[in-house]
Amino acid sequence: MNLSSPTHPVWGKQEALLKEADKVEVFLLEETPTHPKEQQKSEAYFADFRILERYTPADSLFDTLRLLLSDTTQFELEQKKSCPMQAQYGICFSKKKKFVGLVISKADCPKSFVVSSEKDLLKKPLDLVLESRFYPILDSLTQKK
């Protein structure tokens, strides 16, 4: 796991923001995105997915999630899965008005895509490894509430 590479295969230049972030939020998301023109002002969205619940992890989990997002062994860098993306979780690291994060699908089809306040980071889909460590951590966090 290389945390200092300027060309991280998942985060690219945004890896610096992931490291410098001073806030993390985890979201339980609606499965399908809502077109921007159909989004309700009274609702909150993350990457066009309606936020069903918000969670603020403890400091110890903050660092665990940061390391996990930097861990390239959690991602299959070449997309292979053909199942549809059905969102379940969102993770957002932020500092001031900048953010970088990940939308994660349900565990039966482990996929994700990166989101960022910066335009140079595309919503590139990434398959997750079948035994991704994201799921036990996020399941545990969201079931505590």
C-alpha cells in the first residue's frame, strides 16, 4: 500500500485531499440516483443519490476508513463486473469546501465510483474485491444507530 504516490490509481491527485481531510461522513444511500432536475430541496444528496441516514464515525474509524480508501488491494482496477450499480453507502472526506469520496454498491455486486469536488477526478467506476473490508466496517457503523 503506497500512501505517498502522486499518481494513486484510484484517487490520482486527490489523494492529498484524502490525507488532509479533517471531516468524514458516512451515508446510507438510496439504491438509484435521482436526476438533478428531480431532486427535492428538502432532501440531501451525495453524487445524486438521496441520503437516507448520515453517520459521523469516531476518530479511530476516521483513520481506518482513510487507510482503507488508500488501500489499492480493495479495488479491482480493471472493471470486470457487469451487474448493475445499486448504491448502498457513501463515504465523504472533506476539508473546508473540498471533498473526495466513494459511492459503494451493495455487497452482492461489489462496485464503487469516486466522487470529488474537483473536476479532474471523474466518476470512474471501480469494482471492489469480493471480500472487501468496506462492508463489515460500514455495516457495523450503520447498524449501531
